[in-house]
Amino acid sequence: MLLLVLRSILDVAARNNLTKVDNQAVKDGVEFAREKLKDAQSERIKQILTPKMRNILEIIINEKGGGPVVGTALADELEMDQGNLSRYLNQMVALNFLNKVRDGRVVSFEIKPELKLIFSEDLENNQKDASLEKELEKLEENLEEKAE
């Protein structure tokens, strides 16, 4: 991954005919590498994971901020059999998409740090969207109270 980032920085510098790599070339190169990695990971996700596993991973990334999520709570939320969800989550751990952390009897899962880096923009946007939704809900409640 590091080699891809360095190569992307050098590619950006070469495209801009720079004799020295400046901060902007580094930023642009890192962003270019992130997009390449995101495309590659998205393709890997499509090839390796079943549709159900992709759906679960998308929920963890898009709705849960990448995790950690507790398996039993996620099963209840998805209205899914806990055993089936556990098998899907453990398969994604084995395929290097998720990390698994056990604290006594509680088992939680979160996306790998490398994936967090790649999908960080999506995670940030989802968190902003969630905050905006909460603010809108509060405004609606205030308006309803005032209308009464």
C-alpha cells in the first residue's frame, strides 16, 4: 500500500512537471492512491463476498461508521438469525475485511484499519449525514411542539 501511495505521489509530480515534490503533489498523490485502492477494494469486495456479506459490510461501513459493532445487537437490528450473522462476520474476518475483538462474552467487529483509510471519506460523510438527520429530527419535534 505504501508503495502505491509513493508511486502515485511521483506520478502526480511527473504529470505536473515538478522537479521537486511539494505538499500539494503529496496531497494529490495520496488522494489519487486512495481512489485507486478504493476501486480495487470495491472490486475485491464484489468478487469475494456474497451479496448478503456485501450488504452486511456496507451496513457496518455506511451506518455504523466502520464499527465496532456487537454481533448480537447487529443481528437484532437486521432481524437476522444470530448464528447466520456470526458465520458471515467470521468469514469476513478470515477474508481480512473485519477485525474481531472479544471482551468476555461480548464479541465486536470493525472494519480493518486499511479499509478505514480507504473508505474514510465515505465514513466521514455518513457521520455528517447522521448528524444532520438528528438535527432535522430535533427541528421537526420543535416545530410540532410549537404547532400544538
